[in-house]
Amino acid sequence: MPQHRIHLRWNASEDNENYRWTLENGHEVCAVAPGSDDRDHDFIDPEEAFIGAIASCHLLSFVTEAARDGFVVDGYEDQPVGMLEKDRQGKLFVGKVLLTPKASFGGDRQPSDSEVDAIHRRARGKCIISNSVTSEIILEPIF
């Protein structure tokens, strides 16, 4: 089975809150501690990355499932929201992630709202990231 790797690097002498992920392709992602006062707009925090990973996985699964049904997705937008909650032990976690995707389609064949909803349901079931987490994924497509 495939493996995915990153290199995580932090150095206290350089910066107490910022750190870097180096991806397998060599690109760097600048990261910052959640709620940092020194937050740079070019830095991402772990919770944002988590929510972005869930939303991105749904996008890719949706486009794939739509293509299997013969539909061409021309555009896709979402503004996912992650909600922090406390678990039974009182520990904070991302308890819910709300996805509100809106897809637009090209070509002669346009899906009905019920077909789009079915594609979203199938995509949700095939998303590796969503299937890997305990957070509740709430899917509310915009038509």
C-alpha cells in the first residue's frame, strides 16, 4: 500500500511558534501554532490543515464519482468549518467538520439536485481522510 511522508522541522532558536513541513516533492509548507499571536497569513495551523485535508479529499472523491456518472465538474467551492468540542475525558478535539460544497457542471448533461446529492454521499463514503478520523463529517451541499 502507498505511504505518505513529510519532514517536520522546528527549531527553538529560530522561532518558538513557526515550523515547516517539507513535502515529498521538496515543497515547504509554513505552519504555526493554533491561536498564535505572531500568526503570518502565509502560515497554516494544524487544525486548518486537518479541515482542509477533509474538504480536499471530498472534492477529489466528488469529481471522480461525478465523472463515473458521466458528468463534467467545471467548478467546485467549499468553505469548510471545523468545530472544537470536548470528548468524554474533557480533551479538546475537532468534533465536527461542516462541508458546504457547491459544484458547477459543464457539458450537455446536467445532473439533478438528487443526482448531485447521491454523488456527494458516494464521495463521502470513498474519502480516505474522512474514513480515517473520528470527527463527525456533516455534508450540506449547496444547490
